[in-house]
Amino acid sequence: MSSRAAFRAAAVLAAAAFALVPARASAAKRKLSIEDTVADPPLSGRPAGGVTWLSGGSKFSYVVRRGSGDSEVSELRVEETAGGKKKTVVSTPALALPDEPVPEKDAKRQTASLEGYRWSPDGRTVLVSGRDDLWLYDTATNRLERLTHDRSKEEFPSFSPDGKRVAFVRGNDLFAIELGSRRETRLTRDGGDSIYNGRLDWVYEEELASRDGRGYEWSPDGRSIAYLRLDDAPIARYPLVNYLALPATVEWQPYPKAGQKNPLASFHVVGIDGIERSSRRPDGDGYVVPGFSWTTDSKAVCYRILNRAQNREEVWLLAMSPGPPSSEKLFVEEAPDWVNVVDPPRFLRDGRYVWKSERSGYMHLAVGKVGGGEPAPITRGDWLVDKIAGIDEGRGLVYFTATEENVRRRPIYRVALDGTGFTKLTATARGQHSPELSPDGRFLLDTFSTVEDPPVLSLLDSSGRANRVVDRPENRLGEYELATTEETNVRADDGARLEARLVKPADFDPSRKYPVVVFVYGGPHSQVVRDAWGATSLLEHLLASRGFLVWSLDNHGSAGRGHAWEAPIFRDMGRRELADQLGGVRYLKTLPYVDAARIGIWGWSYGGYMTLFALTNAPDVWKCGIAGAPVTHWKFYDTIYTERYMRTPAENPDGYGRSAPLTKAAEIRAPLLLIHGASDDNVHLQNTLAFVDALARAGKPYDLQVQPREKHGFRGVESLAFRNRAIVRFFEEHL
């Protein structure tokens, strides 16, 4: 970028900036502590979970949690849609498990869990898990009955649509148990350490299935199951070491790294009698996309094949009857760089289906007909459809959230299946909605939050009008002095608008000079600058209370702005992202209350990668940096994610070298803190150790924090508190 362009970018003022969170009077409020950032229950309260519609929409259920630690109690509540009458159906103390007593200190194994509960289709029975077995709770008799009794764990259970059976995965094989006779049928027989039937391995679950590990789908008539089979035998294994055991123990994780061999995938359909009805395998080393959908008459099932380069996705329909199964290609999605994987088509009773397509450059809704050619768009514009809330087939309407009005927010919209009647339903200009349409199409259960307001579950009618609040968790935020969050934007060197936010102390004084912490993620499929609760974290509020400004910016490559916005990172990760982040820094330096000599940077995962990329490629900009769980060279990361954006190391050697902080470790000049979980199964500790080795060989000092037993996202309260304390202390020392 030319110096003139850089000067222009630095001079851009954020005309759109405005405060989202009013300053709190500090005299009457408590200041946040490290312990407050990891409090149990959270200061913001616990939102309702497991929200599910029942009885065609006349009722719904949800789970609320009370207490904390071993005294925590979960309650399953059912509420009538009309009138709002509520009933606690069961709480965890009533799910006490008989037989095989366990030590009292292991209180959570004394009862079944309501996490991931499932209702039977008739709404009478709740399927729960406990002590690695499955249990049925009869809501009419209040009895808990064991369904399985096996030493191996049952996972991903689900009722058949007719309510006669429950399917589950045990030992990587798929099973079905008939509820009337309790007769169990083993549907697959080759599951084991390397073969996965009906469940996903690590790389498929992480990169193609939004971290949902289930890999099967019932047919609507309950007579067949479509499932994914994965063979991990070709994949290299990587060690995850528990250094606290004596002797230390090793878990060998199948993990395909960029350019290495992938799982062998195949698509299968099996009858409830255990007889395979059909199977399909991709050519070469392509992928079978997880997520299958059946036509409503159960006569056909959709599966998808994605090539290894991930720039061509074929959508197929396997006809199960009459005659031998046969496949028909419905349509193909292609792109010059990569195709973003979405949910499978939703088939309707009249033979049409609803699909999300990015052919226009933005993710939009399209409608097709089986055997009727390409799906046709029903939404259009330079914005994208985010989540489909549901389809009212009777009225021919689709409900969804979208960025049509503002990329930071997610209002609720509706459009007819023929593309007419596009309407925004929610009146508020703020926040993020997450709705679920009732089966009868009359109501929406909507979880709504803003950057200043924790999530609230409400009932709306189908026109978007508020009916009532269903659950508003109690929170303790009013007791604390919280920061203000300002929306702003700056211009990139190509003139593009970059969305950003600035977090200021509650007692902000514009006559002072403040140090700035830049919090960065920067990677695909993530949007940091959002008007949603948690976008400004309690850690950022804490840093602000200690006298820091906290800045974040969504660069090219991040989510929410369409495919052309993401594409500049293709074969060249890091460069475009950093250029945008540096544009944000130049803007910060124009603000009279920013100390331009005291700007630090930190991030986690891709944000850790971006921190190291920034410190090694723009070393004079930063006063210090913290890299959490960073990728240090893309050769260390998994095939599906890395090759989607970078292709293989053999295809793009220069791109891999140019994008790797590891190749420029000697360029670091600022103080650096590295943080990593010793058991990280996502970004392996190998990344940080390789970087430490490069720093040592270059004679560069560093600080290192390794947390035993912690994975990619730290979960232990003590580990999180220790991490947050280290972050605050490091910035206080160096900024």
C-alpha cells in the first residue's frame, strides 16, 4: 500500500460511531475481578437451553439451571403456547440412577442428565443419558426406566419419527432398539478404533459439521437410516499427553494434517432389520458432506459429494424405490476458490426443496423441485441469509435471519416460497435474534440479545410481534462497573468499510492518553464485531476497568460480508487480514486519547495466529502481544480447513511459507506471551513448541504458559482464571 493511501486510511474518522452501552456511575458499582470473569453461575445468568417445540406448536419445552457445582439442578419445563401455563416436568434430582452406586463426590453421575434430552414423538417420554447408558422418563407415571445396560457408552441417541425405536451409536457402530419388545438390532458390524459408523471423527465433526458429531438420519417412516461411514486407518496419529498421570498417558488422535491422507468416506442406507440397502463412495479422496435429508415420503434421500479441493459440491438424490436404488444428480455448486458448506436441502411435501446457495456471491435462499432443474433464488441482494428459522408449508413461507439491514445485527425476516412478500418482522434496530418457528407456523421462540443485554427467550407471533417473555435469567451485572462499547468503522486500503468497535472504561476521560489492547480473531466463519451478548467479553470489561481501551476489527476473510469479502485470503492467509488490522491501528493513532506508543495485540486460535503474524510481519507497530493456541505454520493444521483456503503444501509451497509466523520468528521485537493447552486436540501443542524452538534459535526471549489437561478452549475454572490473570498482568506490565 502506498504511503499516500496509508495516510488517507489513517485520517478516516468514524462518523458512524455511537455508544452502545451507557457509562455506569463508578461510585455505586463494584469493579470486576478476575474471579468475576469465570463466576459460576455467570454474572450474566444462564440462558434457557434445549428449546424444543411440542405437539405441533401448542407447547414447548426448555431447560433452566439453578445453583452451581455439585449443587447445580436442571429443570425441564413445558409451557403452553396459548396462555403460558408452565409445568416443571422433571428436575435432575428426580432422575436419580438406581444400581451401581458411585462415590458421593461424583455427584453428577448420581443422576441422568437433561443435556441433549429428546422427546418421543407422542410427547410422553423423555430420552436422557446417564452413566453411559440411555434412560426413558415417563412423564405420565414419573418413572425412570433403563433402556440400555452395556459397558460401552451409547452416544447420539434419537427416536425414530414413528416413535417405535431409538437409534444410537455404541463402539462406533449403529444400533436400533425396539421400544415395545426391547429387542436390540445391530445395524453395522465393523465399527472400531478406526471405523466410524453413524458418528463423525474429529476432522469431519470440527470442519464439516459445525461440531455436531452425529452422522446419521432417520427416514420419515422410521424404516431406514442414512449414515456416514468413515475409515480413519490411513490417517497419521498424533499424541495428546497427560503429563499429570504417573506414568504419563498418551491418547493417539487420528488427525490428517495439510497434504496428508484423509479419512475414507462413504454414504450408506441401512434398514431397521440391519440389511444394507445402498451405499455410495466419492471418487478419489473426496468428502461425503455430513448432513442428510429425506424426502417427506421416505422414497429418496439426499447426500452430497465434495471434492478434496472443496471447490465443487455435487448434490445427489438416492431413490430407494421402486426397484434397485439409483442416484440422480440434483445440481452442482462450484466456485473458483472454495464452496462454503451449508445444511442439506429441506424437502417439502409438494416435492420442492429449500436450499441455501452462494452462487450470487452472498448466501441466499433458493427453491428447487425434484427432477426440475437448478434451484432458483427467492432472496437477493448484497447481504446474506444467516439462519433458517423454519418453513410454514401450509402458507408457503420461509422464516430466517439475515444481514440485509446491518452486518452486525440479525433481525427476523419472512419470504414466500415464490420469492414474493419479503418482509422484516422484528421492529427493533438492535441486536441478534435466534428464532425457531413452531411446526404449525403460528409462533416463533426467539432468543434475543445485544452487546449490553444478555439473552432473553421470548414468544413471538408469526408476524414478529412480542407475545411474552418466556425466560429472562437473573443476572448480577447491575452490581458492577462495566465498560462502554462504541460502534465505529474505518476504511481499508482498497476503500472497503471495515466494521470495528472500541471498548472504553466506564470512567473514560478524553483528556487522558490510554494504552490499547487490540483483540483479534480475523479468520473465516467468525464475526467478532457483533451487536450480541458476549461480543464484548467480561475480560474486555475487566481490561477496560484497569485503564485499557480494547479495539476489535473484522478484516477481509471474516464472516458476514459475502464470499468476495472472504476470498482475498485464498492461497495467501495472513497478508490481507494484517493489512486491514494495520488500517485499524492507523485510525487509533488519530484519536487524541490513544497513546500511539502503547498498542498491544492478542488473540486465540486464528487470533493467536494473527497475533504472531502481526508481530513477525509488522514488528515495529506493537508494544507487546499474547498468542493463545496459535497456528504457527499451516502445515501443522488439518486438511479440511487448511486446504479449503490454502490448497495443499505441494500445490502452494510459497503461500505456506509466506503465511507462516514460524518462518519469521527472528523478526519479533516485542515482548511475547504464548499460551497453550497441553491436551489441545484442535491446534496441537506442536505449533507452540515449534515456535519456541525457533525463538530460542534466534535468541528471542518469550514467556510461556502451558496448561495441563486443557484443550483448545479452556474449560476449567482454575485454568481460565489463571489464564485471564496472566493476560491482565502481562498487559499491565508491558503497556
